[in-house]
Amino acid sequence: MRGRESFGMALEALRVNRLRSALTMLGVIIGVLAVVILVAVGTGAKDAVEKEISGLGTNIILVVPGRLSVGAAPTQSKLSLADVAYVRRVVGDPSKVTVSLQSGETVRVGGTEAFVTIVGTDQNLTNIFDRPVDKGRHLSETDVDTRRRVAVLGSEVADKLFGDLDPIGRQLTISGARFRVVGVYGKVGQTFGVSRDQEVHIPVTTAQRLLGIPRVNGIAVGASGPDEIEPLQSRVVAALADRYPGEQFSAVTQTQLLGTIGSVLGMLTGVLAAIAGISLLVGGVGVSNIMLVSVRERTREIGLRKALGARQRDVLSQFLIEAVLLTTLGGMIGIALGVGGALAIQALTPVPASITWWSVALAFGVSAAVGVFFGVAPARRAGRLDPVIALRAE
Amino acid sequence: MTAAPALEAVDLTRRYQLEGVAVEALRGVSLSIGQGEFAAIIGPSGSGKSTLMHLLGCLDRPTSGQLRVNGVEMSHLTDTQLAELRNKTIGFVFQSFHLLARTTALENVALPLVYRGVGKAERRHRARAALESVGLGHRMEHRPSQMSGGEQQRVAIARALVGRPKVLLADEPTGNLDTRNGAEVMGMLDRLNSERGVAVVLVTHEPEVAEHARRQIHVRDGLIELDTAAEGRGA
């Protein structure tokens, strides 16, 4: 018997038992659906975080005091503006080094208040980070040198405090001190769930005086190219360790950040896929179960086919193809629903979802494999039936 | 007769294990069915006639003894070769028809050809001819549930014939039919035997049915009690 004949017979058997075939497939459909959607959501989350990190700018090295670790409180900073100048000399290009001193403060305009992140920084910020201004200007070198009370607002802060008014040239109060708005940043969105549009940038020198802190929180260095990142990173860390023997400094690059977060989210995606895979396996057990019932129910049919000249392998392949058809059809429906579901999630909810070809291929391959694996036992049983006993069965 | 007999059994025995107890269904049966012969195996239930039919039809293997089908000793054949032998040499007609439900008469008749690897167009052509030869040219696309018992048994006969077998084994072919349909089916087997020269072996417990055959083989307690052919030869 040719393969096409077995295929036709199997398709016919599934068609005849439509409801049962559909219910059996349901298990596989749900499993494949779950794999495709969960992997899409996991991958989407990873993509979104990676986009946020690369949205910061390119080739950035962040230098912070202490050891960078999750769970521990950040080390009290010992870095000062003198250290920033030192790092500038180490790096060689002063314009590629900027600084940050952050503090949560209340800002006020007339009767309107907002709690924002005050970031003390300098004119070099925009040489390193992608932070275009929408209106007005960036902080200037003179602003920093002369400790001007000027501020550049994040877009959300500008909206909240000034509404439809043009904020440029207007006054606002930060911790009781009056500042003049010189610029408004364009919308940049979130990084790690923190909105960077809720920041207010002022000169770092002004910030030190305002907050009464002679330190800075961190230094950011921009490398001139991807190949420059690592040598520059070790040079800066070594130089700081030289200056402060016994102290620890950490420098992280975007690539390292991406790698760490990517592997965490990748693991998460893997776990999700594995859980979904278990449901696919359960679906396979359902297929096995139904095929066993089907073999029992069609014992007389099998006996007759054998009497008419069906060989063991003809009967075996008929039932095996039936099982594989069940799971692959279920797999295809599951993929269609999963892709549709992922697109719907993407369109209708803030959860990012990104369909990957490998999850689709894997889901399909696994469902076909499940069909073979769980179909073999029932099909062998069918193939080995003794025709005399099978013909007598009721 | 120069050609090998259609079926030739020498001292066939068949023992079953039934819940640990050995049951001897056949205790040494020898018989020979010539090409084109029409014989009836008759006996009460439990006599071993069904077991004999299963052995003659190569659906089962004897515990001991030899069986030659068309001159071929079947004990040397593998299961796969036996399946091919059944497909090419033997046609079956069963008491309960054994048609595939939800499958048209035409497809039911064509089924043996599927296992022979015959192409679809050729299969349909031959199945149509077989159905016409049993007077069911107007029932090609009907399903078993849409046909009477007599019609279903005729479909089964067409299926047995489509592969042009040498031997047709009919196991109580009229058992589930009324008298009129039963007579019609028997007439059809008669014609097949006389017109096409197919050897027919009829298995029945009814003496009236067995009368159709020119030779009666009486089986009782796993042994041949009386074979009219042997008698004739002896006389």
C-alpha cells in the first residue's frame, strides 16, 4: 500500500469521527497555543528591555562606587567633581565624560506641585546619552561653571507643571530655590520601569549646593566605538582604584547590562516555554488514549483489513499517520491561534509580544513528534492484532 | 487434474490455550479442494469448522500439519507473505458481511486492491465491474446502512471477487439473511463457481445450504466425519 493511501484512510477516519478528533486535537492546540504565546510574550519583554537600554545611547560605560550587586544598598559615594576631572584626564576627551547627582525633590510652580527626580549633570550629557531637546536648549558649560539656577525639564514634568503654556523662560521652585526653565526634553519613555520623562536636569554644581552634597553619584563615559568600550572600562576602573587604594569601583557597559538582563529574561522565557511544553505533553497523552480507544473500537475493521490482505505495517502506518495527523493538524491550528493571540496581545494590551520563528517551528516539530511518540504504541497494537480474534470481536 | 489443488490440507491440528486449558479444536484433518470445486464444510457449532475455515483462509496457523494453497506450503511464509497470499488467492464472505461503515459500496469493494497497490482509477474501474456483476450497478455510492442485508452481502461477494481469487471462503453467508435473500446469495455463489471457475468452500451448519455444493464435508469434534467426495471416489 502506498503512503498516499494510508494518508487518505487516516484523514477519512478523522473526518468520520469529527467531534472526537476535534476534542483530541484540543489538547495539542492548547499546548501549542501556550508555547507560541508565552514565548512571544517572553521574547517581547526581552526585546522591550533591550530597546530601552539601547535607547539610552550607544557605547556607554557607567562608573559607580562600590560593587554593583542586586539586593544590596548602593555604596555611599566618595566620588567628587575632582574625581570627574581626573577621569576626564584618564579618558583624554573631556567632552566624553559626564556626571550625575540624583535626588527626589518637590518642584512647584504657583499652586502646582510635582515630585520629580532632580539630576545634577553637565553640558556633556548629550554627548553620551540620546536626549534631544524639544524646546529651548541643553545645559551649557557656563551654566555649570557659574552655578546658574537653570533647569531642563522632562516632557512629563513640563506638561504637569505648565500644561499648555510654553515653559521656556518661566520660573519654578525646587526645594525653595527659584530656577529658570531653559529647555524641555523630548519624550524618551522608561528605563527599567522608571520614567525618564519625570526628570528635571540642573547644573551639577548648582545641585551640590542646593542639596548640600559635595559628591556625585556616578560618572558616565562615552566610548568612541564598540571596540573601545572594554579597554576604556578597565582603564577608568584601574585609574580610580589607583586614586582610592582599597576602595572598589564598578563600571558597567550597556553590553554587560544587556547580557545580564537578556539571560535572566531568556531563562524566564525558557521556563514559560517548558511549562507550556508540559501541557503539550499532556495533550499527547490524550492522543495516545484516544488512539487506544479507537484501535479497540475498530478491532473488527482491523481484522477485516487483515483478511483482505493488509500487512502488519499497513495497519500500523494507518493508525500512526492518524495520530500524527491529529497532532500536526492540532499543531497548525494552535500555531494559527497562538500567532493571532500574540498579535492581539500586542495590539490590545501594553504587554509586548514578539513572535519568533523558532518557537513556531519548535511547537510544530514537537507536536509532530508527540504524535509519533504517543501514536506508536496504539498503532503497534493495531498492527499486531490476530485477524481471527479481531474478526470475532464485538 | 494436472494443476495443484486449490487447497490441500494434510493432518491439520489446532490447539488453543483457553484460560490455561488446552482445547483441541482440530485433531488431524486432511482434505483437498480442487480448482473450481464447490464444497461445503458442514457441522454443528463447536465442531471445529470455523477453525478449519480460518486455517484454510490463512488467517491462522495450524499447530501441526501442512497446508498448501495453490501448491504453496504456507508454514514457510512470513505474516507479510501470508497477507499477500490472502490478498491474491483467497476471497472471504462473512456471516455478518464485515463492510466498513460510512464507506461507499464502491470503496468497500475496492479495498483489497488498495493493499495490492493498484492505482485509484483502475481500482474504481474494477470495483464498478464487480458490483455490476452482482447486480448492484445502481448502488455504487450507497453506504452499508443504506442497503438491505441481501445487498450488503452482495457487496461483500463483489469485494471477494474483485481481486480474482482462486478460492472463495464463505462463512455462513446466509446466516443473517431471510430465505429469499439467502437463496439469491447462494445462487450467486453457484454462478460464480460454474461461470468463473472459482473454487467455493462454504462453511455452514444448515444442511439445506450445504445441498448447494456438489460435495459435503461433515466435521464433528475436530475430525472429518464424512466426506462425500471420498465416498464417490471409493465407489
